[in-house]
Amino acid sequence: MDLLEAIRTRRTTNGPFLPTPVSKEHQHLLIEAASRAPSHFNSQPWRFILIEDPEIRRSIAEIGGRTMTHLFAEGLFFKRYRKYFRLSEEEMQERRDGIYLDQIPAPLRPFKEHIFSDGALKLMNRLGVPKVLGQDNARLVAESPLLLAALLTKEEYIPGELSGYYCLLSLGMAIEHIWLLTTALGMGIQFVSTPMEVPTAWAEIGELLSVPDDLELMAIYRLGYVPEEQRRSRPRIDWTSSQRKSLSQLAFRDTCQRREQEIGE
């Protein structure tokens, strides 16, 4: 797979992975790919934890499930991220960004247009939807053969200082290297985001991973090999996000006063 093909076919894996362990060779290739990312003065501020231990994975999965249940039960998820959700294909085509909520639990489908209302939240809680989603999330994380924690050295990562900003740029590029390589290796990857939404839960994971005082835990991802039938096994709430803004929506020529046009326009 060439680089452009990997960029164009890169996806976030919302479904389950094969139970096959990720080979050590592939794990080490992922870290090598990350290490090739640019960093300020070649400081290489990133560190990574490759997590295969079943007990640690189950513990992180429990925290992930618990926090997802909390976010949905309290309405925090939709409150924080409402602006990114598209409720129809027409809206998705018009905006060409965000995520199209094309799959939700059957009991909620008649109420799709009102899913962000207080009434929908009460209905979801009455039907036990947050608990089910939390259980699904926990199972996805626990059954992922590899978790990857990304950290930054506090020697370089100093929020509010320029080096801190550089560190965030560098870590983003390191993760993108990993993401593109998973595509080439027949693997998938997904951000385990919900624990970050709850500070006490994020601190739990830091303790679980024995993160020392000189490192800052920044993110956790789940990885594995993608099954061929993945599209037939989607989570209860899922979305599509393949739309991309046009060139003229994304780029300018020379100044912000002139939008870039496609060749021939």
C-alpha cells in the first residue's frame, strides 16, 4: 500500500477486532513509525505503553464502560458534542463534516429528531440505553488484543509554553504515523476517549499504568486486526464520517480573501 492510498483509506474502527494477538513485529513497527515523526529540536517527547496484559486491559475496559454510561446517563455526551452530529444524509451532504448518526438502538429510532432533548434523555435512561452502551464499550476495549497509551515527557510538555504546543503537534504527527501504518498492516485503531471526559477516571488509569511523575498520560487507543465481516458487526450506536469538505472550503490562495479552486474551474 502506498502512502496516498493509506491516507485515503484510513478509518476509525468502531467495531470488534479479531482475537488474534498483534505480533511483536507489528507492535515494534508501530513504535518505529511513531518515532519517525518530527519533533522540536529532535526532542522526541513521546513515550508509549504497549498493553497486552488481560487484567490491565479489563480494568481499562471497565473504566471505559463506566464513563460511557455516566456520560450518556447524565446527558453530557450529547450536550458536549451535539454540534458534530448530523441526523440526515441530506444534512451530511450539505455540511460535509461531522458524523452522520445512521445507526441507533431500535427503540430510539422513532425519536431520532429529538434525540438531544431532555425527553429523549429520560427515555434512554428508562430503557437502560446508557448501561447497554457502557457494556458494549467495555466489551470492545476488553476484547481488543492491544491497547496503546501515549504519553509526553514533562521535561518538554509544559502547558502554556511554546514547547508544550510543539509537543502536542509532534504527538499528533506520531499518532498519525501509527494510524496510517495500521491501515497498511490490516489493522484497525480507535481512540478510547470516555475516560478522559472524567478526571477521576483518567487518574485511575494513570495509577493502573504506574505513570511516573515525569510523564503525562495523553491518550489511549485500542488496536487489533480487522475481520473481513467487520461492517456486519457494528456497535448499537454508530455513525459514518467519510464525507470531506471540498478544496474551496478548506484552502485559500495567497490570503484568506481568495478561496482555492479545483484545477479547470
